[in-house]
Amino acid sequence: MPHYTVHRLSASATRLVLEDGADPAELPRTTGYYSQMPYAGYPGGGMAVVSRDTYASAPLDPRFLGWGQEDESWAIALKCLFGAPWRPRHGPMWHLWHPPQRRMTRSVGSHASRELYTTYKRVVAERGMERHLAVPRAFIEQALVEGKKAWAGVRA
């Protein structure tokens, strides 16, 4: 986890960064420039850097619908299988503003995603993460096979 603090910029601050080349570190920490004041990022969310083998063992689960619980669930799986993440004591991540995804609340994307998140918490307690991740692993493997076939067709 190469960041510690998440800085969520406002729409106007994002425009300044993208269009005018403003340095986000030099923007005032006020509600005019921030959509949310800086906070410690959540493992699995924002930015996570993992090896190909780690991702193959614990991929993001494609069963999540919309935003909400996918990053928390991924963090549960990664921590269960590989231990706590490394993260710097300092290190900002600048979150550029974008229109929000439809969701039930700020933290809950959908009923189905909330239920799947609850399943992730339960399988950790039952020591069943390896078995639980078989579904997203199969999805990723199939997508890779189909991608290779499509790429071969493009090159032919």
C-alpha cells in the first residue's frame, strides 16, 4: 500500500490540477479544494500494488456490483492469505474528483455487495478463504483465456 493519506480533491481543484498543472500538494486544505478532508487510506482501497502471483491467488472479486465493499473485501482476502500490508508512515495519494457512482449510501454499494462482504468476513473466521476465492479465480482465468484468443484473432 504505497500511500498513507488520501486527499480527495473537489471538482474545481481537480480542474486546476488537470487543466492548469497545479501541484495538488500546494492547494489549500479547505472545503473549496477538498471534497473530504485528508484521512488514512483503507488497505485494498485507493491503490494496492501486488505481484502477479499474489493477484492470481487473491484477485479482486468481479461479483461486486457498483462501488462499496469490494476494496474492504479484497483487503480481508489479502491479509488472510499474505499478512498485513506494508505502508509508509507518510505518503499522499491524490484522489481526483469524478461523478460518484450510484450506491445505497456513502459506504454501501448494493445489498448484494454488502452480503458478499459479510461472506468475506465469515470465511476468514471459518478459515475458508482459499475455497471462497475459487469463484473469482475462475473468472479471472477465463477472462485471460478469452483475451488471449481475441488477441490472437487480431494478430492473424
